[in-house]
Amino acid sequence: MRRPLTISTGLALAVGILATAVRAEEFRSGPQVGDLVGAFTVVKAAGAAEDGVAVGDELCYRCRMGNRPMVMVFAHTPDAKLAGLVTQLDKLVADNKEKKVGSFVSLLGDKTDELRSEAKTFVEKNKIENIAFVVPEENKTGPSDYNLNDKVDVTVLIYREGKVAANHALAAGGLNDEEIKRIMADTGKILND
């Protein structure tokens, strides 16, 4: 038997929906689904030894990768959870060479030299082979025209033909096993022809 919707139940439902909408808006970060991914300059810090870019080179990695299927990650915290995601992305790139899938991680923060050192240590410790780690010129907040949210610890852009197919924006502590599964599932949006 269905119970009638009371004012208090309706109000609680409305507040819940509003809170969810506010939370989703609060964690909006970077280009959104359907947006084009713009160019920005970085310095390669580590990883992807066979991509033809030397550590220390300054370039637009986004430009270099062209219209390939890509997973671009912006991260403030190179921790174990990021390692879990990047390890899976590394395997994705290795397993999809024929589709020319690529990925790179942009470390964000205040101190360029420390970010480069952290990138090198992270890549070596986690045995990352196929993903470049870079430091954007605008390293604290990332590229200005990307509108990365400063409350977000990790922003993942999954795109193809330069157009965003999926966006994941996660606050500190938000990158967990369930989110990693969602991100990896969304890579199917760029792999399937």
C-alpha cells in the first residue's frame, strides 16, 4: 500500500535533490561533456619514455596527442589512490595501442621543482610506462581557460577528437575504488567506434 506524500516527506525530498544539485555544481571542474579541450603548455617531468618527448621538453601535450582518444588527468595529490587510477590507465594505453589511446597526468601545485621531482618518484615507484607526467606552466591552478575548480583534487577528462566525452571532478579523498571503476568504465566512450 502506498503512503500519501506528506508535506514533510516532500520537503525532505526537495532538500535532498537540491543538496545533490549543489554538490554536483560545487565539484564542477574543467571542460564539460561536449566542450572542446584547449591547448596549454607543459614541461614533461617523467614517464612515457617512448613517446618521442624528452624529460624537460616544453610543449603542448594536448596538441601533440591530436585527435587521439585520450584521458587527461589533473591532480594535486600524487598518492596511492592516484596510483590506483594511473596504473589502470597505464594498462589501458598498453592494451589499446592499435587505437592510439593516450593519457597524461598534469600535476598541479605551488612549486614547479617539487612537482617535477614528485612526478619522477611517482612514475618510478608505480612502474608507470605509458603515461607522461607533466607540469603545466600555470602549475598551481592548471590552464586558466580550463576553469579547474580549486576545491577539486583530481579532474579527469576523457575525450576524443578534442571533445570531452566524460568529466570526473573529485574533492580530496574522493578518488576511491568506486570512482576509479566509474572513470575506467567511461573510457569505453572513447574506445568504441
